[in-house]
Amino acid sequence: MSGHSWSVKNKDQAKAFCEFIMAEQDAGKEFTYSIKEMTRSDLQNHALHAMFRRLANSLNDAGYDMKSDAITKRGIPWSEHSIKDVLYRPMIKHMFDTDRSSRLTKEELSHSVEALLSEIGSRTGVYVPFSSEDIKKL
């Protein structure tokens, strides 16, 4: 099964997409189209995951593994994915009733990252900087 991916951010791109659909229809091809609203860019996603990695490394370097009572009780080192799954997703579920950061607005995403870093910092003394440039990417 072959596929196409279109990112439509302006009228010119929308027009090109419509022309593609009509050309495929004229050629007798059938497709199922599914529309997905863009919530954040690849750059924003990379910034979020870079923060998860820095936080995991900082917690591990400070001696906080996943068994630390200050955070959770699992005896393995932190990783980018465990930060996301064990700490961040439950936080956004509580704050915004979703477990998918892709469903957050830019403001909610920024607020949730700041809340996570603040809470971890207050519990452990481990503070991970998230610069204004990083926040702009969100």
C-alpha cells in the first residue's frame, strides 16, 4: 500500500492538495483521505523530548533512580521515555484530562513542562533549565 502525506498550512498548499485529489480521481484511482489537525511541529516535539532526556540524565546523575521515594518506587534508571510515561503523562492527565501531549495547546504544553520541571525541582533539588528559546519552540 502506497501513501501520500500532505501538510497544508496556507491557501496555495490547499489548492495544490485539491488539484492532486482531482488528478488522482481523473486517473481513476481511489484513495481514502484522513484529515489530522496539526498540534505541534517536529521542532516542538524535538524540544519536548530533548527536555525529557536532559531531565532523565540530570536525575540519574543526582542519584535519583526510579525507586527513589521522592519520585516513584522502581529500581531502574530514568530515560527519556520513562520521564514521559511515568511523570509527564500522568501530570497532563491530571491537569488537562488527556494523556497525549499532542492534544495540548501551545500554552498548555508550555505550562505543563514548566509545572513538571518545577515539581521535580522542588522534590529533588534537580533543576533542568528550559530556556526561553526552548519554550518558544513549544
